[in-house]
Amino acid sequence: MNTETLLEELFHAKIPITGDMQISIARYDGKTLVLEAPLEPNINDKGTAFGGSLFSLLVLSGWGLLHLKLREAGVNADLMIHKSSATYTLPVTDRIRARCELPDTPEHERFIHDVQSRGRGTIKLTACIMIGTRTAVEFMGTYVAKTTSG
Amino acid sequence: MNTETLLEELFHAKIPITGDMQISIARYDGKTLVLEAPLEPNINDKGTAFGGSLFSLLVLSGWGLLHLKLREAGVNADLMIHKSSATYTLPVTDRIRARCELPDTPEHERFIHDVQSRGRGTIKLTACIMIGTRTAVEFMGTYVAKTTSG
């Protein structure tokens, strides 16, 4: 089974609300993770995407990306969101697509190294939801990973 | 039908994911709105509440409170989240309870007045999820309301 399918199964098995939201993995290339969900199960009173659903896709795009990087490094760790900020600029009126990309800096290598050597690491990631070339929602999240015995 | 039931029905009818999350209105006293949801449909890979669900309850506690204040003032307005920040300090391992209270300042009166007189208002609210006397998640949200013809 490929990485995308495994991550999607993990989401739906371990975080059941992602199944109700119909979240799927659109793309993973080792550096960028793109999650998608249809509008309908995530709609709000204005016929646009609910802010809570947009946030869930954004926070999971970062979480999923780090989960995959930790797994590729052979590290078993619990990964949690610690701080977040989000700015909603445009309403999302169609399929939701959240994208998180690792920074160009060696930041995520330091993060993986810290988790491996000290049992704990933190990293800040940005993610976004675009409508065409325009940013609809911008997200910044600080994640913490702690090694487990698993 | 009382205010709590009407708001709960609005959530479930217009924002269907709130039904999957099993969100209910625990309390509204004209100044404070408390929303609740069971852990099970909102659980994550660590057996605690998913950060996206916690965020959804927090953002809706502010949204619901402002929706009720606008309705009490006889104002028809679309209400949207514009900016948010959240800090997750403790994992939530039981029933989720999000609480938003109007500030003591006349801030919300200015907000209602702006929406009534100019057709648009913004307001910043804080909300939280407590575990006993300890804060598990702190939320700050800036909301925008725009009058509708409805």
C-alpha cells in the first residue's frame, strides 16, 4: 500500500471525524502534503466551508507531513499541535485543498534530530488553503513530538 | 422552543459536521455560552480529543454567542471568523466543554451598534476549554458580521 493510502487509513481509523469530513490525501512528494475534502460535509450556514473544518484540514496537513517524516526516519513519536494561528481571508466555496510544505531551511532535520537524540522536538510549519492563485486561509502551527516506546 | 435548542438545531441543520461531532449547547445565560461534545466521535490517535475538534467547539462557542446577541438585537447578519489563535496546553481526555463569555467592557454593544448602523462590525473574543480549574486550550478569535437583507 502506498504512503498516501496508509496515511488516509490512519486518519480515518484513529481520528474518526476525518472520515465524516471525507478527508483524503491528494498528494505527498516527500516535502509537501496536500489534503482534500469535499465542501458538502463541511458546509456552513453561508453555504461555504466551515472554519472549523478548514482548520482541521490545515492542522492535519502539518501533522500528516511530520508524521510521515518521523516514520521515514524510523522514529516512533506522539505528535501534537501546541500553538496555532489562522487568518481567514476568502470564503471557500468549492472542494477544500490544504497544503503544507516543509521549510527550505534544515529546520525539519533539526526537529527529527532533536526527537531522536533528546526524545522531544518542536517545529513551526505554515500551511494554506488556496483558491486558484489567491490565499483563502493561512495557518501557522507549532508542533511537538515526544518519543514513545512503541 | 428555548434558545439552547434553537441554536443546537441551527448548528446541526446548517453546519452538518457539528452533528457528527455531537455538539450540544450546555448553557446560555445571555452572557456566556458553553458548548459540549463527547470525546468518542472527536478522538485522535492518542486517545485524546482531536485538535481540530477542540478548535471547532471553541470557534463555535464565540460564533454562537455573537449569533444569539445579534438575534436578540433584531439584526440579520452573516457572521464569520476572520482571525484566530489557539494554545493547546493539556490533552483533553474526557467530555469536551468550550466556554465563551462576553467581555465586561461595552465592546459587544459597540459591535452590535456598528453592525446596525454601518452594516458591518468586528469583535475579538476569547474562549477556553477547561479541565477542572486548569486551562487545556485557550482561544482568541476575531469575528466579522455583515448585515444581510434577510
